[in-house]
Amino acid sequence: MYFYYIIGFFVWMLFLEAGIHPTIAGVLVAFTVPARPVVKLDEFTQDMKGYLELLNMDEACESKLATILSSRQIQALNNIQILADKTVSPLQRMADSLHPFVNYVVLPLFAFVNAGVTFGDIQIASLPGVPLAVFLGLLVGKSLGIFSFTWLFVRLRLASMPTGATYKQLFGVAILGGIGFTVALFIANLSFAGMPEGGIDLLNQAKLGVFAGSFISGLCGYLFLRRVLPKLSE
């Protein structure tokens, strides 16, 4: 994984110095990371049967303080470790290792830096503009978009519904899809932050729409799913 980390860092730095948004570098580097493992899971399972036979504890000298393994058992354990590493794709391994750092460091830092919004300069007359557009895009647009395209793919047999799931439950999850924060703020910054005149005010209005749309989407999705999901027995 360090190969992709190092190359990705230099690509990101070159994009930044070239004046291109570094997010594009992240997307391009992600396309180069293999998403398929070297060893498939079924092959891993078959090979594991042979290695487990080599780990027969009858060959080990056991005591209460330690277990001494034979050289064949040590080799089998090393092979299992190598085989297990090759069963996980580099892309999934990187995503899993970066998951805690992104969730607990990157996203909170991003939210802290980009979430500032003031209400003093917002006029009532401006609410039907950018704030309402962003609000409807999150609550209505994403809900209908997620539900309709999922329904279409299921009807075309390009995807299948989860076992036991209903379209009402799918619509509730689609409403929750209207919760937008980091990406919505990122797009708002790209859209308005660089404008020479009025950009700061429009960005502030867009942030207000993001907060309102996310909150209402989360609340409506929770109430809708609470109504349509089956009640768990005590």
C-alpha cells in the first residue's frame, strides 16, 4: 500500500502546484489501485483446508507456559498469513485502514473549517433563491432520484432488492440520502467561493440550505422508516 500512498502524494502535490484542484488527483489515483484481490475467497478456503491439516497439535510439545510449534507448523502459519493478505484487494485494504482516520480526523476537520455560516446578512427575500434550491435539491431531488433509479434498475433486472425489503422501506432510505454535508459544502465552495462579487453571500446562503435540507431529510427519513419498518418484538 505504501507504493500507492507515496505515488498518490506526489500526484496530489503536482496537481496542487499546477493549479488543478487536488481532489481530481485523488480520484485519478483511486482508479489505479487494484480492486480485485490476487487470491479469490473460494481459493483461499480450499487452500486453508490443507494448511489446517498441517497445524495438527499432536506434533507440538505443549506445557502450561508455552506451546512449541514445529517448523512445518510455522511455515503453514506464514503461508496462511501471506494467503490472507492476498485475499484482500489493495483498494479495500487501503479503504479499511484509512476509515478511522477519515471518519475521526479528516471529516471533523473538514466540517469545522467549512461549516461556518452567519445569519446576520441573510434577508428574507433571499430565502426563495439559493437556500430553497439547495434545500429542495437535497430533500426532494435526492429522494426521488435515489428511489426512481433504484426502482428502474430493479425492474430492468440489473439489480435486486435486499431480501425482505419493500419499496416503502427503500423510499425511506432514499429520504435519508438527502443528508448532505461534506460533499454538498465542497460543491458550494467550488461554486461560489471564487466569485468576485457576492460570492461570500451566496456561499453563506448555500450553507444554510445544506444545513436545513440535511436536518429535514434526516428527520423525515427517521419518521418515515419508523412508520414502515416492522416493529421488533420485546
